[in-house]
Amino acid sequence: MNSLTKPTKLQHGDKVAIVSLSSGCAGDNDIKLRYNLGIQRLLTEFGLEGIAMPNSLKGSKYIYENPKARADDLMEAFHRKDIKAIISNIGGEESIRILPYIDLNTIKNNPKIYMGYSDSTTTHFICYKCGLSSFYGPALLSDFAENVQMFDYTKHWIFKTLFDSKEIGLINPALEWTCERLEWSDSANNSIRRKMSPNTGLEFIQGSGLVKGHLLGGCLNVIDRLRGTDIFPKSDAWEGAILFIETSESKPSPMHFRYWIRSLATIGILQKINGIIVGKPYDNCYYEEYKEEIINIVKGEEGMSELPIVFNLNFGHTSPMFILPYGALAEIDCDNKFFKILENGVL
């Protein structure tokens, strides 16, 4: 794999573009308070100035009907010299519709931080095609605007990954987690802390020894619908990778999870990678079933009994979360039970 361009680290006072590339709910009247809270947290917690791109707050109906306007916002955010990073408001389900309107050269010629998760997998694959390392991590509405206060774990990894040019290092699991859903449209919920559950930590469900590889992956739901598009990473991009995968709040059934993992084997990805890390399933739904499905396919169907698989990491559709920089060299140590990111995310 060719190494990716790493963007410049964030500093106090930097301007950050906020985009709506899939769902447009940030602009809906009943969600605007949540959006404003996220913008306030960018400033008070990180010293960053959030800048709404021109179409990002026009509401769900407009955003759905105008995929070109979403892409225009992304292009403007990359093009503007005063913008140092781009953060998605939230995911959604159809950012794939922006693909015809993306100018890859704009991204190639203006490398900077892009961060989001879930349906943002689409934008991450766009960045990957452009040779830019982007960041699978917090979104504005779900994480910066967390009820009452941001999680210290999430804040730590934002500072460590985006503001610090040193090696990211050992990823310790969060002590607690939550997926409790308190409706954002009810402003009274902003003053209620979500219920937390003790975390059981990383599960090394297969493999032995130590492997290294560059990070590549995303939300399985989205990876599946991107297969066959021009932005899906080419075959050689997966060679020697550590694949990271997770599932969405739709709680896909074990059957769908099986189909998606099997498709990765069918197109040859599982045979090329050095290891797999799996994010905590939303609300721990199908936790044991997902483990069983991935073992049945990787070990049972494909005969890869030594491929390291680590389960229950704190990224994606769970809170709090750490951040995965695409293309960064990472390490799975099955014997000593740890996961490390061996590079810096930013310069």
C-alpha cells in the first residue's frame, strides 16, 4: 500500500468546517439546539471555531433533495485555506449520492483533517482514493454535543489523535459505555446524563502472536453498498491491512452480518489482511451472535484459524470512542492482549 498523506495537526483558534453529507437533521428546528451545543463544545473544550458550510443547516428535506449541494459544501471546505479540518454533523444512509459531484483533485491538492463515522465511511473512501488519511471518529451531533458533558475518553483521543503529532500508541478500552437513546428533539434530554454500563474490555477471539498492518475499514453496512463503486479501495490496498469494522444503530441481524463478512471473503479481502478489529455492537445487540458468525466464516469456511480477530473495541456506534486514522500502522498483540496505533495521525 502506498503511504497516505497525513494532514496538519489542529491548534487552538483553528477554524473547522461542519458538513451534512448524508442526514440533514442538524438544520431541523428541533435539532438546532443540539447543533449549537456541539459548536459551543468545539470552542470551549478545544478552542476551535466551528463554521457551518452554506448548505449544511438547510434541513433534512433540502439535504435529501440536493446531493450536489452536500458535495459542494465538502469541496468548499477542502478548498478554503482558512479551514483546517472538516467534521460531519452526523451520518445517515445515502451519502453515496454525492459521488458524482466530487472533484478528487480538490481533495488531493488541499489535504486536511476529515472526521466522522457511520455513513461517513463513504467520505473516508473518497479521501483514501485521493491518498489522504482521514479519521474514523466522533461526529458533532452525537459526540461533541453529548448530553451534559463530553466523555473524557472521547476528549482524550481527540486531543491525542488530532492535536498531537506524536505516536498515538496503546488504545486502552473505555471503562464504561453507553448506547442509550435519548431523543435529541426533546431539549429536556440535554440535561440528562445517559446511563452507563461497565465495559468488559477487548476480546481476543482468535489468533496468536503479533501482527502489524495499516488501518482500513469502516461501517459494514456502508462498506457493503460501496462495493463496485470507483471509490472502493482497490485489491492491493487491502494487502497486509488491519481491517476495522463495526455495525450501525439499525442493529443488523446476524444473518446480514454473516452475508457482509462472507462477501469480504468472496472478493478476496479476508485473504489479504493481517488482522481484524471489531467495534462494540450497538447496545451490545447480537454481541455473541456476531462473534460466532465471524469465527464460522473466517475459521470454518475460509480455514484461516490464525488470523487475529479482536472484538469489542470502543469505536463507531458506541460512546465513548477512540479514533482510527486511515492508513496508519497498527499492531495487534494476541499474546499480551493489546492493540496499538504505531504512528502519529497528524503532522
